Amino acid sequence: MSKKFQKKIAELSMAFDRYADKHPQLFDQIPYGGWVVMTDASDPKFSDYSRSALKGQKLRRVVEVQKQKRGWKVMPLPVVK
């Protein structure tokens, strides 16, 4: 995992936390015990790399939390085999 990826994931995580603090209904869309994959609608390369971390994992409850121009979108994410 590159430093650039680590930095972006940290930035997105903090931004999501701030947004979710004001919009707690987002947490209703994340399954208890589920895995969250952070992506960025404006950065497809980063998003693909972020999703690729799931390859080979035996996970059932996975959601993609995508940073968009205004806000965040939470959506189910099928596990890539």
C-alpha cells in the first residue's frame, strides 16, 4: 500500500466521519460488522485500487462509501473473487 493511497484513505475517512456526524442516517446503510470500502467518484484509479483490496477475501457484508461532489453515497458492493 503506497503512502499516497494511505494518505487519501485517511483524508476520506476523516471527511466521511465529519459528514456522517451531521447525517447519522448514513450509518443505517452500513451493516453491523460490515466492511467499508472508501472510494472517490472523482478518482477512478484510486477507487479501483481501493476495491481491489477485497480480492480473495471471504467477506459477506461489504459496502462502498463513495465521496461525491456533494456528500457521500453508500451502496452494497459485491465481493470480487
